[in-house]
Amino acid sequence: MLAGSKGLTFEMHENDTRCLVSLEGDLNMFSAPELRINLIKKLDAGVRKFIVDLTQVSFVDSSGIGVLVSFVSLARKTDGTKVVLCGLNSQIRNIFEVTRLLSVFNVVDDLAAAESAILA
């Protein structure tokens, strides 16, 4: 599924083990609400393992971070649910470090590491 608007596109691909959410563009106050709606729909449909690939994301603002934080919080309340983030560029990783969100999220370097982490 390809969706998005306002500078962000995202694709969600499911297989037997996880849902891969590939983002491209800017995750900001204009694009974050649509992503949130789609993530929650997947969770409500029974998906329990998510990889959010930020490799192609060039910018994240507080609204984008807020959507990720709220989704991870919601996911943690659902038994057996796991969310792994990967592909943070140095600027986005720095935001996560400064805000101490690296301790909130399961963050790995790349998609291969995320595939391993989601099964652990």
C-alpha cells in the first residue's frame, strides 16, 4: 500500500513475520496524522510486529516524533507487539539522542538489523 501526502509517502508491506513501514520525505505536522491513522489501522487489524524504516526521511519535527512515541506507547499496551525503527540519519538520530528517545524506541542501524531484531 502506498499512501501519503504533504511531503511524505509511505508504503506498508506485510509478510508472515512483520509489517515493514517505509517512509520517504518529511515527517511533520502535515504528514504525521495520516501515518498515525494507518499505523493504528494495522495494529487494530492484528499486526503485532512493525519495522519503521526512516532511511529516506529527510526531516522529522515534533509532530512526527509525537506520532512515533504515541504509536510505540499504544503498541506496548498490546500483548506481543514490537516496534523497531531503523535507518535514522545523523540529524534525526541526534534529535532522538537530545530528547532521550533512544531509550524509548528500539533503534537499529539498518533494515537487516531490524529484521533480526523484530524476531528476537
